[in-house]
Amino acid sequence: MSFTSIKELLELSEKSGKEVWKLAFEDDYNERNVSMKNSWSKMTAMWLAMKASSDNYDGNIKSHSGLSGGNGLKMKNYADKCLCGDFIGQVMSEAISVAESNACMKCIVAAPTAGSCGVLPAVLIPFVKKYNTDEDTIIKALYTSAVFGQIIAERAFIAGAAGGCQAEIGTASAMAAAMLVYLRGGSGVQSANAMAFALKSLLGLVCDPVAGLVEVPCVKRNVIGAVNAVTS
């Protein structure tokens, strides 16, 4: 994608009368010189892979290090008793489960990185279940999240090694917040505001993994990022 600032994106959206997702969609297939169908199919495949990373979670396995595994299942069993409510309980469960799947070498979608792979599906999957969202809307929401993530990558970092965990979990959280606003019928400006709320709430989050592995505190930070996206 070729956008370099939120201001540019929003100004183009206002000038063209096109929603943010549409601009992201058009930019993707034009920049990669592929058909509209190819672009849409690729994003659909990412959504299906996110769903699969959740559906295929196995709470009985541990990562090779032994540091991760099983907590997603514990949270799933506790979700309906969660003090924050059932929806946030599901968000927390999904975030842990998908992040643990990454640590256990299962298939995930790096959105935007493997270390932050739990955030977007954690927000999106419970939302889709709660509101019975159709696939067309889901894909548009993912394009919305993608363009905001791309701008962060362009202007700052998405790699924890380069910019700290705020770059990974923070970016994922910002992307998820912008996506949720779209799903709730909000405008591009409102998505940008939610993105800013989410990102600034995680500024200063250093990358400090135990033994250099993307497990501790990384898995739990997916939960923090996912819940932060919802509040934002």
C-alpha cells in the first residue's frame, strides 16, 4: 500500500467520497498489479486462516519451551464468568489461544506480526459471532485495519526488535480498534481516532521476552492489546 499518513488517507476519502476500506482495496490491487478478485480472495484467505487458527487451537499441547500452552482453554472455560462480561471474556480467550498457537508452531496470520497474531482475531471472531456479521463486511473491515497498519509501518515500526512491543502489540491493537469502529458503522475519522487512542495507550511498551522467545510476556500482551482495542 502506498499511503504515508492518516491525514492523506482521510483527505482522499473525503475528496473521493470513498470509504477507507475502498481506498485500501483499490490501492492494494493497483500497487500489486493484480485483479480486484485476486486482492479480495487474498484477504478472504487471511480471514479464513484467522478463523482456523482459533478453531484449531489445542489447549492440551505446550510449546517446545514449555512456557506456553493451555491458558487459552482455561480462559475459554472461564469466559462466561469474567468480571468484564462474556464478550470481553471471549476476546481474552481468543487472544491467548491464537498467540499460544503461534508459540506452538501452529498456522496463524501475522497481523501485523506473528508476535501480535492474537489481537485481530480476538476482536473480530467474538464480534462476528455476537452480531452474525456477513463475510463481505468482515473483509471490508480487514482492509480498513490493513491500511492503518500500513501507515504505522511506513512512518514508524511494526517490529518489536526495532520499536519495542508497542510496535507489535500496539500496532495490532490500533488496527483492531480502527476495524471495530468500521464494524460499528463509524467514519474514517472515527477509525483514526480509535487507532490513536489504542496506540498511545501502549506507548513505551518495551520488547523484553524471556529467553528471547515470543512467549512471555508476549502471549499475555495480545490480551492487553485486544481489550485495549475494544475500549478504544
